[in-house]
Amino acid sequence: MAKKALAAQESSGHAGLDISTSAVRTCIGCRKADARDQLIRLVRSTNNSGTTVALVDVHARMPGRGAWLHPGLECWRLAIKRRAIGRALPGVTDVRDVELLAEQDLRKQA
Ligand SMILES: [Zn+2]
């Protein structure tokens, strides 16, 4: 009895992308939308010397214009490389705080 190989059936699983939560934000690194609590918030602020900076808003509670990033290094690198932070937060000239966090994560994961 000849057994015929069944062609792998590709079941396009539309199992229901049910994003019922309205709190979806777009990562400025990879540009993918994700739930708010999966992303880290960056906020535009002004430091002591009057420079407009991007700060990492760990608790997502700081006032000011915000941008969102995945906690993954890839996204941070992309955002810094593409200068996406300055675009998402106009006026920001100093992203050291963001770079610092990216570097710290880099060392942690290395
Ligand atoms: Zn991302």
C-alpha cells in the first residue's frame, strides 16, 4: 500500500487576535504595536542645564510627551540608530539616559 505524503496543510490560524485592551502603543524601535505594559515609556523632559532630554520613565507616570519602546536591546539599538527618539519626542537633543539604560542592559545580558 503506497502511502502518499500528505502535503502539510497550512492552517492559517486566525485564532482571534483579540486585543480588547485599548492601551496599545507603538514601539519606536521596531515599529510594532504592543500592549502598553509590554513597553517602556520614554518621556521628554528638561534637565538642570535647560537641555531637552529623553528620560526613561520606568513607572510610566511622568508628565510630558511620551514615546514607547520594547525592553529588548534590539529595539533600543534601533531607536538610537534611527534617531527615532528625537522624532517621536521633538526637541530632544540628549538621549544619554536612554543610551545608558541600553548599555546597562547590554552588560547584563552579555
Ligand atoms: Zn520594539
